[in-house]
Amino acid sequence: MSVIASAPGKVILFGEHAVVYGRPAIAVPVTQVRATAAIDPAPPDSGLTIVASNLKKSIALSSAPEDEPLAAATRFTLDRLAIPVPDVIITIHSTIPIASGMGSGAAVSTALVCALASFSGSPLSAQEISALVFEVEKIHHGTPSGIDNTVIAHEQPVYFVRQQLPKKVRLTVGAPFTLLIADTGQSSPTKRVVGRVRQAWQRQKARYEVLFDQIGDIVDEARRAMETGDSKALGSLMDENHDLLIELGVSSSKLNKLVDAARAAGALGAKLSGAGQGGNMIALVEEEFADEMTEELKEAGAARVICTRVQQQN
Ligand code: PMV
């Protein structure tokens, strides 16, 4: 029997980087882009093959290195399900931009884990899926906070604190709001940027701890603004968070240009999202102006703009 599973992309709204150092962060799923994993039976004794269609790559599980992320996700899941390696072909496809802060790695792993669990007839809880994907994230990123696997596996807005109990992640969205996600077109591997922040933190611990505290305070205020549906306050908090990310040294001239263009076009607030030094920025906009603002961002150099609506999930 064939099965298919999918997982959304995500953006971090507040708190990136500081979240690695124990402060809270807020992230939301982006359902307009998704990763899918399809499992089809293969001839007896052919083993398990993973076909990554975007990367034009085919991986035989039996000979894949331990740190190959897709193979690792598969092995962790088969171990957890306590089932032998099935004879199957797993085809992975994703419309989530790679290395741009939208969680493509975690989404691909999540789709793969869900598909395997459903293929085996033992569906896993969102929390169990998140925990398995976290193990794969460690291979991608070194010291991930765990926010990507959490928001993607739960597929709902989350208020996340590293190592906090999963039941506390749920976030109330008092009123829906519209976000534009604009890509600089510059890929930015999370591991490299997180490594640079770590080096800077090691050199200037006191200064960085203060910046992380300030970001943490913004996240808590943003949580309240989201709960009460105060989009004006949310926009200002995005602006403040962006300024602190500049101070952390993770913005770039292209990110700043897009942030400035969004603000000049009337966005309620704008900031970089994710690791920074490339990747995406986000702008909080009034829905009726979303198309117009999308054009403004493209004129300012955005390689692609995704519009998403953030709302309470059931
Ligand atoms: O670039 P992204 O969205 O995959 O995430 C990076 C978020 C960081 O806070 C910089 C790192 C982390 O593990 O949380």
C-alpha cells in the first residue's frame, strides 16, 4: 500500500538566535509551501531507497553515511517504530525554499517520519515526531534550539522555550493577521550564522546576554499582542526585534533594504526572520494592501514573496 504525508514550512516571528540561549521565541507554520514524502512498495529484497526529487539525488539506506540527514531520519524512525527495513521507495519533494529560514530541512524530515509511521500502521504523536526530527536537526545545525521541529510537527503557532514541556507551546492568536515573507535570494546556512553568533557571544558574553534578554522581553510582549490581536503593537515589536538582530550582527544590507522598503510602503512592522545574513524577511501588513506591498518588495529586490495568514488552529 502507498502512503503520502506532508509538512509545512515555517517562519520565526520573534526571538531567533536568543532562543538558542534559553530565551522564548514565536514561530508559525507556513502552509503555502510544503514538503511531501510518498512511500511506494518496491520489489522484495530491494531495500529502502530515498529519492530526493528536488536535489535529483537517490540514496540507498543500506550504504548511506550515518550523517546523511534523510537516511538518519529514516533510521531513527524505524528504530522508534521497532520495525525492520521495508522494501520501499520513498520520494521526497518540497516547495519550501532551501537555506532561507523556512524550515525546509525540518519539514522534509517531518514528512518522512509521518509517512513511515503511517506506512507501519503506528501513527506517532506530534510530540514524538518532533523529538525524532530534533535528532535530525542536530545533524543539520549542530546546536538547534528545537523551534523548527516543534512548530512544523505541531503545525500551529508556538511560543517556544528550549527544553520546556511541549504542552506549553500552544499560542493563542486573538485575531488573524497577514504576513509577507520576502526572500533576499541569498542562501544562508543556519549552522554558519549560529556559529558566528556563538563566537561573538564567547568574546562579549555580557553584551550578548543583555541583547538576548531584550529580545526575550520583546517576545513576551509580542505573545500578549498576539493574544489580544493588537497588530499595531505587534508591528512595532517586529521593528524593535529587527534592530536588536542588527546589533547581534545577523542582518545584511539586502535584508535591511527589504525591511526599509516594507516600512516605507506602509507595513505595520518588518524584520529579518530565521538565522539572517541572507534568507527571508517578514512584514506585517494590512490584508487589503498585501498585493501592492508584494510588488514594492519585488521592486526592492525580493527574489520571491509569499503571503500567509496567521490564525488560530483548532
Ligand atoms: O534559519 P532558521 O529559520 O532555520 O532558524 C534559525 C533559528 C535560530 O534561532 C537562529 C537557530 C535555532 O536553532 O533556533
